Amino acid sequence: MSQRLSRLTAPLTGLLFVGLTLAGVAMSNNTPSSDASGANVIAFYEAHRNSQRVSDILFVFASLFLVFFAGSLRGYLRRTPAAEAASALVPVGAALLAVGLTVVSGIDYALADVPSHLGAGAAQALNVLDNDVFFTVLVGGGVFGIASAVAILRGATLPKWLGWVAVVLGIAMMTPAFWLAGIVLFVWVLIVSTLIYLRSGSTTATPTPAVAES
């Protein structure tokens, strides 16, 4: 039973991360830009208060499952001795990414909690933070992608092309194209989590007892 649960960790956490993130994006609205006035920010969050709060909560839970997925990925990659060092950085990158996502979600939730009680100046300041506090996300995504790439390219039992995709992913996460990189990340996580599940089956199967010699 424990072996089966271990095999399911990667696909379940990977699927939950992707699914909850996409649900959060679907619930979110096009928030005001950094130069929006305080009055416009308050009006927006009054109109979209519930959907924004639900979206923020979904992002928080998605971040949680990303960390668990990264831990499962680390456990799989470290089976290859040459990938041990690089694989140790995979959960670090995921943790930084999760911290960045939860901080941004927390700021957005603060705006959506009681917008009518915020002054124009406070709303405007929080909105600027909501738009511009994203560097931790970029660094975390970069570390996660590049560390995963190095581990795979150093011999971990995953297709090499997934390693090269992770190289591009890690670099793109630290550029203005990070939104596009996020879409690639979702697909990459789903493929990797499925392959880990399928390839772990052979290593967790119960060995056939040897026939005793007469």
C-alpha cells in the first residue's frame, strides 16, 4: 500500500498543482495596472471581491501541491547518483516559486478583503505591490527549471528532451516571457509526473521469489 501511495504522489500532486492554478486563473479578473488610481482600484475589488478571493485561495493551494510535487520529483531524480546534487535544488526552486505566488496572492487577497474600508492611497500602494512583487517567482521558476534540466541531462531516467525543455523553461522564467513559460511548465509537470508514475512501477514491483534448488 505504501509503495502504491508513493507512486501516486507525483501524478496526484502534479495534477492538483496544474488544475488548481488553472482554476485560479479562470476565477481571476484582469486586475488594475500599476498606474491605476486608488479610486479605480477600490471600485474594481468591490466589483470582483468574491472571485478574486477564491482565485487567491486556489493559488495558495496550488503552491502547496507544487512543493509536494517537487519533493516527489527530487526523490525520483536522486536515484541517479550523477543527478544527486542538481536534484537537491529542485525543491528549493519550487519553494521559492511557492513563496512568491503566496505573497502575491496574499497582497491581492488583502485588496479584495474589505476594499470599501481602504483609503485611496492604501489601495493604490497595495495594487502596485500586487503588480510588481514578482521577482521571487522568477528566481524560483528559474532555479526549478535549470536544476531539473541538469539532473535529467546528467542521466536521470527521463527523456533527454524534457531536460532541454526545462533549460528553456528555467531561462524563460527569468525574462518578460515568464507568463508563456508558465504555460510550458504546466505541460512539463503533467508529462513528468505521468512518466514518474509509469516508470516507478517497475522499481516498486514485488520481485518473484527464486525457486529453491534441490
